[in-house]
Amino acid sequence: SKFPYSHFEDNALIDCEASECLDGYYQDTAEDTEGELKTCKSCDSSCELCSLEGSKGCLSCRNEAFLHRVDSTSPGYCRSGGCEDGFFQTSQSECFPCEGPCAACQDSASKCLKCIADAPYLHRDSADQEIGLCHPAVSDEQECQEGYYFSSEDACLKCNSGCETCTGPSNSECLSCRQDKPFLHLNPGSSIIGQCFEDSDGESDYDCQDGFYLEGVERCVSCDQTCRRCKDSQEENCLACVEEFPFSHKVSENTQLKSCKKANSANSGCHEKYFLQSDYDCILCDSTCK
């Protein structure tokens, strides 16, 4: 036959074509004859083009509806008003399913907007960002993956770049530090939260930043406010003084430890029972002296 493609609608023959089924029809291979005759049946009313019978056989949609399908070659179904939950939209008004833990997604199958119940925690880079990755809780005590902190409503936000683990977004809310900034400098009044720094100069034995001393492994605690460097938090155990308290007061010239004080104008800068040895160094007088 010169026109082998027979077009049927409601089982009635309405047209014959030479090369292929017309738009709005699909070839029903189950009813093709053994000869050259081909059977073309009308698509579902929601489809502009189709490859199968029914509403799930669409290749494109009528009335600007959105085609929902599992991949770019498979047929699907049409819905108006945008993509359904569990699908994301492409620029061609097509909708593809989200992957695994995403209950809703955007731009791609793995960029989640909402999470399924088995992986309820949405991990985002910042509070301003909508998309992220879904994960289950790490444990009964820890909701978020390492490098994220629990914000609210099952949302985990990324720690500051200096923190390994944290309680919030700033660089002073670290719980532990990354290898490139291993020294946790504790905030005043806190025993667990602080800011992460590199070795103070990479060469000396003093690993902490000015105003801190090393306590334990890679953990720095605040000196007394008068000390630039110190042995511990006691006022009398400074190793160097801050500018506001420039006069170092030592029990002897052979000791490193000192207390740092403001100038006493009545005694060349040194406080009572101390004498000025040189510049800002005050040494304790002999016990026989008043």
C-alpha cells in the first residue's frame, strides 16, 4: 500500500498516511498486520504527542501543561500548574523525579528542598540558600553531619570554614577545628566553644594567639587581661605584658613569670616594694627593705 499508516479514532478509520503517524497519534504495533499496514491510534486528550495509549503515554503536552516523566526518552503524563511534589522542572516545561531522600527538589534530582521521613535533616550551606542534601540523624544525640549545626525545623546549616564542628555560623562558635587551623581558642566563660587559629607563628613553642595559653592538646584558654602571653590564667603568671599594663613585676630577675601593671607615678612606674631595673622591668625588693 502507498498509504500504510491507517489512523483510527474510536475504532473508526479517519485517515491514511504514507510515512508515519500524524501528530496526536501513536503507532499501535500490537494491531499492525503482518503486511505493510500500520495502525495509528489517537493520543489521550492531554497529550500533544504520544508513544503509548492513555494519559501516561505522552511525549509532549497540550495547553502549556507540564510533562512528568522518569527520563528524557520515556513517555509520561501531563499536569497543569507546574511540577508535582517530588519532581523538578527543566527549562523545557518538563518535570523529572527527585532522587532518593528528596521529597521535593529544584534544578536537579539531588538538590533537595524537602526531605523524606527516613532522612529528615536538610543540610544547606547557609540560611539564605533553599536547596541542600538530605541525611538521617547521625545518632540519637546528633542530628547533623560533621561540619553542620542544627538550626531549626530539621535544618542543618554549614559551619564556618574554620570549624570542624560547631554550634552556630560564626567563626567563634567552633567545637573542634580543621587540620589547617587546629588550635581552638575558647571564648571567655566557655569550656567548649571558641575560635580556630593556626599556630601563632609556626616557629616558637608558643602555639596560641596573644592573650591565650595552651591547656591540653590544641586547646587555648584566655590569659588574665593584663597578659599578652602567659603560663596560665593567674594574674601573676604572665610571660609578656599588654600595652595597657606595660610594667612587668617579677619576684627576681631570673624568673620568667611576672605580673603586669599600669605605671605607678610615685615610683618610676613600679609598684610598692619593687624597683625599676631597666625600661619596664620591675624587680621585687629584698625582704629587708621597706
